[in-house]
Amino acid sequence: MAYWLEQFHIFLLVLLRISALLVVAPIFGHRLYPARAKVGMAFMISLVIFPSVADTALNVPVGFLPYALVLAREVLMGIVLGFAVLLLFMGIQFAGQLAGLQMGFGIVNVIDPQSQDQVSIIGQFLNILAILLMLSFDGHHIILNGLMASFDTVPLGGVLLKASIVQKMIVLTSELFTIAIKISAPILISLFLVSVAMGVLARTVPQMNVFIVGFPVQLAVGLFVLVSSLPLFRILLVKSLHILERDFFSLIDFFA
């Protein structure tokens, strides 16, 4: 009976860490993904990983509060790892918001099923495109491989909460803005040149209504550059996935 009770504790810790990560991480944690499917996937992944950690020597703390703290640390680790992956897609969506605002789509928003907030239509387009490309590149394997590696690096019940984790998350969050600028740079630069040209034209031909003429020009140029820069977006996404894989595995080490 004591053996099976210990195995139950091990499986519970595995399930909590995996469930917390899948709820927060993109693709798996999307709101359009059925809740039953999320629970089933977390349970099935836990069953697959469980045999590799079943022999872990787990010291179950005595008392409700110490045991609850152990469970909470496992959940917190999963949330932090999932949020680190989510930051990449937040940066991509932010890039679309910057581009859409400059193109004149500032008042054209859609409801994002993931966050239940109004986001730019360009941001939603880039976000969906990034998810599809990530799946085609097997980018979701980064999350699954990271899960397996986390149990080797950080044993069950051995999650340590350090101040360096917060510092690492601040660094990863700052990279969000770098990703957004890199992706939206072609559109921002081209629309800036269009604005300069419209300003020169307004000084040259004062009779022309620059606002009426400039809006469709900015929209057309922005959409043209957006479509033309999609190969560049693919290249930047591949590089970002490699950086994400490096940061994801390095973040795991901070919990050990």
C-alpha cells in the first residue's frame, strides 16, 4: 500500500507540472482547444513520462501545508515554462499591432480567443500564421522535449524558487519587444517613407487633400510590404524558435 501511495504522489506531481505548462503554452493552451482534450492530453503525456520517473526517490512532506507548497512549486514551474513559450507569440502579435496601427487599422480590431481581448487584425493574422508555421516546423516538439528534460534536470519535489528566475523572465520579456521590432520593421520603414513623401507632396501641392490620398496609399503599401515580407517573417520565426529552444532549456536549469 505504501508503494502504490508513493507512485500516486509521483504521478500527481508529474500531472501538475505538465498540466500547468499545457494550459499556459500556445497551441496546447488555446481557448479554442476543448477543455476535455486538454485534460486528456495532459493525462496521456503524464502516462508516457511516468515510467521514466517512477523510480524517483520522493520524500513526501508530512502535513497539509508543506505538501501543498510542493504541489504549488510544481504548478508554478509549469506556468513559468509555458509563459516563456507564450512570450514569443505575444511578441509576434505586438508586431502586428504596431504594423496595423501605422497602416490605419487602429480601429479595426478582432476578439482574440486566447486572451479575450481586442487585438489588431494584422496581429491576429501574424499570430495564426506563426502557430501554423510552428506546427509545420515541429516547433511544438520544443515544448514536449523541454518537458522531458525538466524531469531530468529538476527532480519531482525538488523545484527551487530563486530570484534569478525572475531576472531571467525579465530578460525574456525584454526580448518580446526586440522580436516585435524585427518583424514589423519592413512595414514601419516603408510607411515612414510614405509619410515623408506625403509631407513633401503636401508642401508641393497645397491644394491636395493629403489625408484623403494618404490613407489608401498607406493601406496599399502596408499590405504589399506585409505580403512581400512573409518569407522574411518565416526566416525570423525559425531563428526565434532556435532562440526559444535555447532559452527554454536554460530556464529549466534555474529551477534546479
